[in-house]
Amino acid sequence: PSTLARLGVLTRTFGMDGRLRCKLDHEVIPQIATPCAAWLGYSASFARPVELASCQAHGGDLLCTFVGVGTLELAEAMVDQALFLEPTSLSYSDPFTDPGIVGYQLYSPEGEVIGEVIGLQQTAAHAVWTVQSGKQEWLFPAVAPFIVSLQPQERSATVIIIPGLMNSDMDSDGGGTEPGPDE
């Protein structure tokens, strides 16, 4: 299916019972409704169907088990292949950390286009979106006070931009503007 989400790559076996370590493509570990349909391959176009029996977080990776894969030898044959799932099998405890947010258009509460989310990072405190506006890139703190709403069907979000957040809010010498006496 063309709507598959790439989760990561099966990098190596784990133990002797057929488990595999999956190095995730994104920093945020999703919840996965297992058992579920999955696909393995070097690209989504040539992936073959398998059934993901279970997975659990292990460090920053996942440990995966597959139906019918109970030996080291069978697991070794799956190493270096990407793991694909249907997006409906994945969920994230915080919608702001969902990798699907990449590609969302950002709008001000007044409806002005602000930019597009082109990247997602997880910091110790919260998620941070990389936003592109024209030729500029800047970081946006993906936290509730700044995000008014998400519109998944439109792949957009309404956000509040505080002064100094975007480079365009800076003066030409790279420094910020000094607050006036009434500010």
C-alpha cells in the first residue's frame, strides 16, 4: 500500500528467539497496536507483508517480534530491511510529537500563512518543530500555549508566534529590538 508509514530499520537480532531491534526513523517512540499487519523491504514499493506480533521500547529503539519468526536464523534474514506500518496502527501520546506533523502548514489565528513544518525534534522538555518560511528556517516550541489547534484533515495548525521567534522579527544587524519604556 502507498499509504504506509516507515517506522525504521531492523538493524540486528536480539537474543536467540527471533526478536529484532528496530532503529526508529524518528526520536519519538510511538505506541503500536499489536498484533498488526506490517511490511518489510528496502522500500515501501517492494515491501512484503508480515505480521508484527509485539514490540516494546528498548533504549531509543524497539524490540520487535514477528509471527512465524522464532529463531535466530529466521530473524537474521530480516536484518537491514525497513519496517512499514499502516498509520492507523501508530499513535503518539502527544499529538505534537507525531512525525506526521511534518508537512503541516502553519497559520496565525488571523489566517495568515506562517510556514511549513519540515522537521521534528524531541528535546528533554518538549517537541520542537523546524519551520520553513520562504528561504528562512526557524524552530518553533511545540507546546500547548503556542498551538491554538491542529487540523489533521487539512494538514494544518493554527499557532501563536511570539515576538523574536522568527528571524524576520530581528533587525538587520541580527540583534533584537530593544523594548520601549512602556514595554
